[in-house]
Amino acid sequence: MNKEFFDFDLIIAGAGVGGISAALAAARLQMRVLLIEQAREVGGTGVFSSVSLVCNFRDSWGKPITNGIHRELFPTSYTHYSEKLVPTYDEQELKAAYQRLLASEPTLTLWTDCEVFQADKQNGRIVRLHIQGSRTATVTAKIYLDATADGNLSALAGLEYKLGREGDGKLQSATATFKVSGIDCSQLKEPDIRQWTAIHSLRRELLPYYLDMKAAGGTSNPRQGITCFPYPDGKALLFNSTSVLDVDPTRPETVTSGREEGIRQAQELFEAIHLHPAFHNAKMDYIAPKLGVREGRRIVGEYELTAEDCLQTRRFNDMVAACAYSLDIHSPDGGATRLESIPKPGYYHIPYRSLIPKGCANLLLSSRCISGTHEAHSSYRIMASVSAIGEAAGTAAALCVFQGHQDVREVKTSHIRFILQLRGQFIEGEVERVQMPTRPAW
Ligand SMILES: Cc1cc2nc3c(=O)[nH]c(=O)nc-3n(C[C@H](O)[C@H](O)[C@H](O)COP(=O)(O)OP(=O)(O)OC[C@H]3O[C@@H](n4cnc5c(N)ncnc54)[C@H](O)[C@@H]3O)c2cc1C
């Protein structure tokens, strides 16, 4: 097959929430964007691992600290907010929203079923990417964005990274989620499963069935409890309750064997809860097609965000995003999950420097692979923060191209914040008016 050649303003590898938010932000600033996704369809973890919960993106008083593109993706979690309701989404609706928004941008090109497999670097810059899959191509751009979650593009470019927790390098456990419908909610103590109290009550009702099976040696799932969330219509549940250890996305064979183990655990759990009267006629609609891998490479950047930054609600002069979600470490050893809330005012800043990898002038990190510790990553990895990170990265990349900078470090964060603020994103700190990036018609 002949190799094609293409040139863009910016190229984004990975079309999960981080890559898509970056692509939309940059395309809306009229950049010629190429978004490359190795899967057949866009969506990444939030669609194909079915994660369901819109994790907290509000400060201690309920005010959103993530807005912007995240609001377009999860509108009802803003318009129908109530502390009593479990804020969830349907992954098929999210995928449809992604497709609709991406298709509405004339300067955005999407290639699915395509993998970036090589990055050529010269003098501290990426000079071209090589693509294989549904197309065989060489592509170039002024700026590149790593939105692969696991830092795959940065690793291809030979950049430094960290993996797992300090000391032993072990990663958070992985999960195969599954959807259950056909539940007879009238058999539950609290039938309206859209409510938090009903979900907690339901988990308590199901627990003895699961523990009986565990005691009889019927599962290898190390979890002690059951975690499930309702779908928005309150008619189905997403079980996020399996736990697979030693999955490392840099060793693909562990992801393959991990999915097999996750499927086994999902079937065992379903068999156990089937004994509850509300689940006698329930059916398992599907097991998520992609194993939910929580953690991968964390690229070493100009600033490493730490657990102390999160828990001390640190403010940074170069903030470009914020996060309100707890530290949430699914134990790499199979023990209990460590959940630690962000104290008042309930959120911390994510600095631009954490999006800039060391050793490369024209690359930005645009997914959960930003520079941070194992603990900090367990917090900002949620979709709200990753969307805000992506929106900031796409905006910074557009400014870099438009202003003719040679290095992403030259972009002023007061300019990034100005545009983010104009676009409705939550920002704090100094803003400086800047000419909006535009391109002449071509
Ligand atoms: C089990 C589980 C439960 C979770 N629960 C929640 C929850 O309830 N709420 C919440 O907000 N968050 C949750 N999270 C976290 C959240 O879903 C993810 O951290 C987030 O979606 C990651 O987004 P991303 O854009 O960084 O990466 P992804 O969505 O993983 O996207 C990365 C994309 O890059 C592509 N890619 C990788 N390498 C290449 C390459 N070389 N070339 C081209 N494409 C490539 C991949 O195919 C993928 O589509 C959960 C995560 C897991 C695993």
C-alpha cells in the first residue's frame, strides 16, 4: 500500500474525552486538526469501558469548577443537578454526542482504526508521525498532543515517564464493568434506584449474596463490597465491581489476560446477585468491550502534581484547569479502595506545566497521562478533569500555532485562560486579552 503524506496545524493521538475536548477546542479556533484513534470508533474509556458516573466537578458549595466542553458532553449533570440523585450518563448517548460535535467542525479531520506507531524526533521536536491501520500515512504538524491516556505517543518519542506507585511500580486494579437490565425494582427496599439512598440500600441488599459466593470460593474477585450505579433512566445498573490485579497497559498481554479474568468475575457476580428476587428475571446486557484500565504511564513534565497539592487545595499562577474529585486509589494489592476527599473549598488547580513534557518543544499532554504522582493521578484521571485538561491543551496548541511560537512553553497562560474564560470554562487567576486565533480561508 502507498504511503500518503499529510500536514496539519496540530495532530492529536487518541480520541477519548481528553483528545476529543482538545480537538473541539482547537478546531473552534479554526485550526486544521487531525484526530487519530486506534479503535473503530471514538470514545475511549468513557464509552468502551462503560464507567457511568459523572464524578464530582463541584466545589464544597456546589458550584461547578469544570465547565466548557464538559458541559456540552454531560449537559444534564448541570441542568438536573440534585445532591439526592446519582449523576450518571449513558455511554451510547455520550458516543453520539462526541460524533455529533466532531462532525460539526469543518477544520477537523478524524481517522479511526488508525494507530500512531512511530514518532520521529529531531533536536527536541517531533518532526513526523507514522500511521498504520485503515490508512498508511506519514503526518506532520506544528504541535502534537498526546491524548492516548497511557502516554503512548510520548513513549514513542522517547520521553521519560513513571509507572505505578512509588516503591514497587504496581498499578491500580482494573475493572470489567457490566450492564444489567430487567430488574424488578418493586422488590427492592427503595425502588427509585436513581437516588443515592436507594443505591446504597441496594448494595447492602446484594452484599450477602456476593459474600456467600465468596465464602464458598466461587470467585477470585478480591473486592469486599459491591459497587454499582444506575443508568439515567433508573431502569438498568452498571456494575463497576470486578477487580483485576497486575494489569499494565505497557504490557498488552496483561490487558488481554486481565479482560478474561474480568469477564469471569463479572459472570460470577451476576450469578450471585441473580438470587435476589429483584434480579430473578434480570439479564446481563453486556460486559464492556474494553477492560477498564485506570492507570498507565505518567509522563515526566515541567511540574509533577502531588497528593499534597490536591489535599492542600493548591493554587498555581499557571492554572489552566481545576479538579474537585477525591484521591481514589483502587488498591494495586486488591485491598480496600482509598478514598480521600479534597478539603474546603473542595478543589485544586492543575498547572499548565503539568501538561508540558520535559524534553520536547512541540508536544502537549492532553489526557490522564499528564505529569503527576500515582496518588494525584487517582484524582485528576476522572472525565471532568481530563476534559478540562484537553480543552486547555487544545487552546494552548492553537495559540502556539497562531502566535508562531517554536516552543509550547512560550504560550502565556494568561492568554490561555482568557480564551478558556470566553468559552465558558471555569478559570481563576490573571487573564490577558489576546487576539483570537483564526486562519484565512483555504
Ligand atoms: C473501571 C473504570 C471506572 C472509572 N469510573 C469513572 C467514573 O465513574 N467517572 C469518571 O469520570 N471517570 C471514571 N474513570 C476514569 C476515566 O474514565 C478515564 O480516566 C478517562 O476517561 C480517560 O480519558 P482519556 O481521554 O485520558 O483516555 P481514554 O478515554 O482512554 O482515551 C485514550 C484513547 O487513545 C487511543 N490510543 C491509545 N494509543 C493510541 C495510538 N498509539 N494511536 C491512536 N490512538 C491511540 C485509545 O484507543 C483511546 O481511545 C474510570 C476508569 C476506569 C478504568
